[in-house]
Amino acid sequence: MCLSLCLSVSLSVSLSLSLLVCLCLSLSVSLSLSLSLSFSLSLFFPPSLPPLPSFFPSFPPSLQGFFRRSQQNNASYSCPRQRNCLIDRTNRNRCQHCRLQKCLALGMSRDAVKFGRMSKKQRDSLYAEVQKHQQRLQEQRQQQNGEAEALARVYSSSISNGLNNLNNETGGTYSNGHVIDLPKSEGYYNVDSGQPSPDQSGLDMTGIKQIKQEPIYDLTSVPNLFTYSSFNNGQLAPGITMTEIDRIAQNIIKSHLETCQYTMEELHQLAWQTHTYEEIKAYQSKTREALWQQCAVQITHAIQYVVEFAKRITGFMELCQNDQILLLKSGCLEVVLVRMCRAFNPLNNTVLFEGKYGGMQMFKALGSDDLVNEAFDFAKNLCSLQLTEEEIALFSSAVLISPDRAWLIEPRKVQKLQEKIYFALQHVIQKNHLDDETLAKLIAKIPTITAVCNLHGEKLQVFKQSHPDIVNTLFPPLYKELFNPDCTTVCK
């Protein structure tokens, strides 16, 4: 009797231990599989995007198993009803098509099924690749932050002493080295109201008196921004020193930072604020005249900042008034196009327009798809070069100050100034990029910039021929003066 009882107890304990071991193994496998799928999902749903429901933990096992089998077997289902069957615990097997669609609607991922089960070696390899990618992104952010801090130290230290005097002389207000008192676009009108705006033109095409000489900051006391040891092949023209090149570069970079519509911090904050579907439909439903007027206002506003940028460039105000006008008239839109890359998101092909990002479809009502496509393609290609703020500043000034413009009185003087700018640009590029062809790639884009701006002029003339009254009475005065081919008046 005792022996029988002992055998019974021993058997019971053995069975319990076996069940416990099986349960632990089952939990271990489930946990490993869940972690594997969660890790895989992190690859397909980046942290910066809104997180979708994870595949394993939040869905019923029956739904998970059905979805996995459907994807692994490449099953194709059809609905005998109207594809709106109710799928719940009791009737989930009645319609496999609607059941699969419910899985997809809940956020189940085909990729998660594909990569959910993998060996430890595969997981380790995938994890190492993700860590390498994250480390690369972190290094890029640190490099950008370091460059921004260096630039901030340079131009903030150079203006700290004379900031109060500058505010008193110009009546403007400066904050953190950025101009915030330029004209805003609220004074403009709406085509539907039919009321023209007051003349906010910052550029008088019959004279340069409107573009008064702004105080140029003394940059001689600012420490060198660049290290000259990285530049070995450049040859300075006679009479030009590296100190002068350094001074010009710092002046242009500071002027660029002070006259940008948005700081990089503001652009980062707006990066994922996109126009909603309803807002895009509203743009598409606008009349052609209304959207043309709206774009003209935005372009004019950007051009006003470019005019301020030009006035602050060392040597620009020393050119004769005729050449100043011609350079601004022929080059301001090109600079706006270059600056567009700052407010362009190449990840989703959107551009900042009226406070939010939107794609090409937003400008459908313009009736100028080829112009919009060319502008977006150029911005995306320029973004691929990953230019820094200082490189954008120097390239913008080189595009603006071009001796190839027609009717210049002193093209040689303009050429000398542009040569100094290009030398500074080459110096900065060699410091920032391992690719020696970056400058050549930038110069090769200048014909594209000119072509896009010429296409804009052609589209404007076509629009003007069909809507002359709207252009003459409702478009901003500065916009009309800059892009009027009949206006050839220059200052003698």
C-alpha cells in the first residue's frame, strides 16, 4: 500500500514538472517570436512616423495565425457578398476575404510576417545593421549641430557690440541674429476681393534709391571661420589675400543667416506639418488666376529677403547702380530657387508653402505642370548634395553676382567679386565634403536654374496674355517690375 502511494505521488510530481518545463519552453518560444516580430516592425515603422499596432501582442492568436497562413501561402480570397461582412469571434470563418482585409486594416504587416521568424544569426545581423544606421544618423546630427553652433558663435559675436546702434539707425528689431522686421505678405489682397495691395516694392527699377546702404558689420575682429591647411590647390589672384577671402565668406554667411525667411530650427519644427487632404483639394479647386496670384505673393515675399541679402554682401553696394539693378532683376528668382532647397523635404517631395508642406499636386490649378515638375526636380537634386548653410549662402551669392548678365556696365568688377566668392565656396566645400566634385556639380546646376527661371517667365507671359487686367492690377508691383520683359529701364 505504501509502495503504491509513493509511486502515485512520484508520478504526479514527474507529470507536474514535465508540464512546467513545457510551459516554460512555450513561453520562451512565444517571447522570442514576439521580440523578433517587434524588432522587425521597428524597421518598417520608423520611430519618427505614427506608430501602427504591433503585430503579435495586441491581436487574437486566431487572427494572427490566419494572417500568417494567408501571406505564406499567397492565398487569394473572394467575397460572395459585398465585401462588408461582419468579422467577429463567432463568424470569422464565413468570409476569408473580409477577414484578411480586417487584418490589414488593423495594421498587420506583410513584412512582419515575412521577417517575423528568423534565426539568431539573422536577428543579430539585422540588429547590427540597424545599430550602424542609427549611429550614422546620430553622427550626422552631431555634425550639423556643431556646424550650427560654430556659425552662431561667429556671427553673434560679430554683431553683439553694435546691435543696439543698428536697431536705432534702421528702426528694426533683431533676435538671435535673425532679421524679423522684413515686410510681411498680409498687406496683399485676394483675387476674389479684387482689391489691389499697396506698393510694397523694395526695388525701384528706375533707380536704386530704395535699396539704401545698410551698415556692414566689422568682421576683421572675428576669429577665422576656416582652417586654411585643407586648401592646397587653389591659386589666389594677385592682390587677394586669404584674410580677405575669409572676411567675405563670413560676411556672406552671416548675411544669409540674417535674411532667411525661416531659421533651420523653425524648418525642423515644420518638417512634418503637411497640408491635409482637404486643404490640398481646396488649392486644387482654386481658379487659375487665384493660385497664380497666391504664388506671386509668396515669390515676392521671398524676393524681398533676397534683396536684403544682396544689400548686405560686401562689395555689392560698391557696384554701380545700373549693375545692382540688373543683377537683382535677373538673379533674384534664381536665388529664391536655390533657397527653396532649405524648405524642401526630399523624403516625401514636398515644399513649404504658406506655413505647411505640400506636394506638386497642390499646384495643379496653375496649369503649369512642367514648371512645377522642373522646380521640384531641381530642389530634390540640390538636396541630394547635402549642402550646409554656409555652402548655400556662398552658392546663392555666386549665382546672384554673375558677370554673364546682359547690359552690365562694369562686368569685370562683377567678375572679380564673383571669383572671390567662388574661391571661398571651394574652400568651404573642401573642408566639409570628401567629394572633390561637389563644386563642379554645383556649377553644372546653374544652367538648370536659368532654364527653370526662363520657363517661369514664359508661363507668366502666357498667363498675362490671357489675364492682363489681373496681372496689371492685382499682382504685387515688385513682381511685375522684375518679370516684365518690356521693362528695360536702367539707371544711367
